[in-house]
Amino acid sequence: MTYARFLALFLVVPIVLSLAVRGPRRYARHAAALGLLLVFVYVGTIPWDSTAVARGLWSFDTARTWQVTVFGLPLEEVLFFGLQTVLTGLWVNRRLDRTFAGDPEA
């Protein structure tokens, strides 16, 4: 399985389904918080992951990536950071709505 296929299947599909089921408006009020969280995620993970790859702690099979790099990382790895954060943010948002607002549709 390619990295892109993994991202599509396990991150993009659940994100799209979550937005389709509840509607993007349900998440709109938390978009700024999610955007800020994404900034922290990228600021924290890109230097760490780039350093680990540069030092040979792990690597990526170029036959399974698009072979486009950002800061020495495959683009798919960089997308993973953001997509995983978005999916987790949507899930947390839904749980918080259900817990604190008594939302029966959450």
C-alpha cells in the first residue's frame, strides 16, 4: 500500500464522512482553534521528524511515496501530521458537544 492510499483510506475518508454526517457548520466555531493546533503540530513535528530521518533513525520507501519532499520529509508524511490532527479535532469536537451540550445528534 502506498502512503497516499493509506492517507486517503484512513484519514481523508473518515474526515469527509464526519463532515458529511454532521455538516461543516457544526465544526465551524472551532475552526480557529483547530488552525492554531495545526500550527503547533507542524512547528513541533517537522523539525523533530526531519532530524530523525536525517540521522537515519527511520526512513521512507520512496517507491511508496510521491517522491516530493518538504524539509527532507515525504509530502505524505507532512500531510499525515495535519490530517491526523484534523481527524482527531473533529472527533474531540463531537465528544465535547455530546458531553457538555447534551447534543443528542453528536
